[in-house]
Amino acid sequence: MMDTQESDQMTPSLELSVVVPVYNEIESVEMLCEQLHAACAPLEKTYEIILIDDGSKDGTWEKLSELITQYPCFTIIQFRRNFGQTAAMSAGFHAAKGRAVITLDADLQNDPKDIPLLLNKMDEGYDVVSGWRKDRQDAFINRKLPSMIANGMISRITGVPLHDYGCTLKAYSYDIVKNLHLYGDMHRFIPALASWVGGTIAEVPVDHHARRFGTSKYGISRTWKVLLDLITVKFLLRYSAHPIQMFGKIGAFFGIPGFIMLTSMLAGTVGYNFCGIESLGMFVEMSKSPAWVIMSFMLVFFFVQFITMGLLAEIQIRTYHESQSKPIYVVKDSKASSAARRS
Ligand code: UDP
Ligand code: MG
């Protein structure tokens, strides 16, 4: 999630950091390093290229160790085991010192030649520039179609419309990456998280190539994981400051019919038996049906459960903010006049 305070007071000491997660990509890394160097060296910027080996078992680390002796400005980080692409990107963000931070895949599907394109867009003042694989070179059924559906859903639900959340080739400002806390597979939601703290987002079409070596690390099951993450992101963005409002809504969904059923049975029984109102007889019949009685009590019980969960979540959210002295707002800048006024 985005931190809601300026947790990192450091300022960037370079102009560009390129962050690349690498997992079992031994055949690609040689061309990758060559292409990254060819793309960054002529930029006339101070830069670094950070490759994070996410626990590869195919000799990628050894190959990278050898390759970085041939090029300047490379840093490599090795994980003890495979922690996942988001964790690898997060390690890169922690290490990054660049005013602009660009991420891309190691499998050569993203083209390092697009780096200047993203940087030019960043120079227009955007906090995030997202690559859009307009002509995506992946299979339709198990890649492009689920991705189209996921992009549509993420855009709608987060309110940040992008064509391609899944494209790793993206540029972020230093401020954004230093205040991110990523969990699970959340790297694809960074634009939505950035927009929530007032970041500006742009999109540029980028090149995309078919995978030349090795195989994708993900299967179709990723779609389900993305949907679960989407629910988490939506909840955190919309309700993290007041969770009881969400639990209250779900509670009301069960509680309203439950209360109507219960009160109609009670009012009917009292009205028919004690006041002799004949028309209320049907409610007496209802209250004799075990299914009806169980159902109404169950719905009211769900209501109580959700409200109680909401209260617990409210306590949790206070612990979350107060234990880390996290405010519930985000400050962009603050200024004061040079001298305090004397009274
Ligand atoms: N990757 C990683 N850790 C993982 C899985 C993938 O660092 O656990 C890296 C992988 O080496 C590649 C990028 O993340 O650089 C994207 O992975 P992949 O190309 O398999 O995904 P796809 O392009 O099929 O979406
Ligand atoms: Mg790929």
C-alpha cells in the first residue's frame, strides 16, 4: 500500500534507476544486459540498473555476476529463494536512487529501447507512466483475453482507467516508489495506489515481443489471484479509514430482510392473538414454519456478525495507524515563512 506519510526523507542521487526482476532467465540475461546498457548509456543521465535475481535455480545469478563485469552501472541482488515478482520489484525500489524508476521484465518481452519514451513522458510532470502493450505478442485465449477482462475490471473498480495494468514496463517517480509497501502480487496495482495519494498517471504505447527463451512463470490461475488482490486493493483504498462502513453495508444486506421477517412474525402473532386482527393470520402461519423462523434468525445473526467484524476492523485500523504513527492523509508539500512572528 502507499504509505501516508513522507517515510523516506532521502532525496534521489541519480537521474534514473532501472529495476528488473529476474527468475530463471539464463538464456535471456546476456542480451538483456547488452540491450539495457545500449539503451541507458547514450541518455546522458546518471543512472543505475538493478537486477534482482528472485531465487533462480538455473545459474542466472552466476551468469549475471559474470556479465556485470562487462558493463558499468549495474547492481545485482540475489534472493535466498523465490519470493515472487512483486517482492523482487520491492527490493529494487528499496535500493533505487534514481529520480525516475523504470521497471521492466527480464525475458526481453519489454524493449529497453522504450526507456527514453517513458522518461520523456515523465518530464511532462507525471508521477507514473504506464506502458501499454498495444500490439501484445502473447497467446489470445490464456493471456490477452483474461488480461483484457482484468484491465477492464481493475480500471472500473479502482477508478483509474488504464489499458494495460499487467505491463511491467512502467516509470515511477522516486517519491512514489519510496512510499510503497507492496504485498502479494500487488505490483500491478501501483498506478491505482499512486493515484489514490494524488499521483498523476499517463499511458504510452510500447513495443512488445514474443518470449524468445524459456517459458512464462505464470499460468491461467493468475487471473483468480489478480481478482482477489483487486478486492483487497478496493477495500484498502475505499474503506481502510472506516471499515465498519463496508461491513455495515454487507450487514444491512442480510439484516434488513431478517428484521422485516422477524418483526412481521412478532407483530402478526401479537396482533392476531391479542388484538384479534384477522388479516394478520398469515403471519401466524409463517411463524409456524421452521424454515421461515430459522431463516429470519439467521439473517439477523449475520447482521450482528458483520457489524461485530466491522467494529473489530475499526480497532485494527486504529492499531495500524497509531502503532506506526501513520496519519490518514498524505501531504504533498509544506512551506513556512522564513521567520516566526513575534507576539
Ligand atoms: N519473475 C520473477 N519472479 C517470479 C516470476 C517471474 O522475478 O516468481 C520475473 C520474470 O523473470 C520476468 C518477469 O518477472 O522477468 C515476468 O515474468 P513472466 O515473463 O513469466 O510473466 P508474463 O510475461 O508471462 O506475464
Ligand atoms: Mg514475460
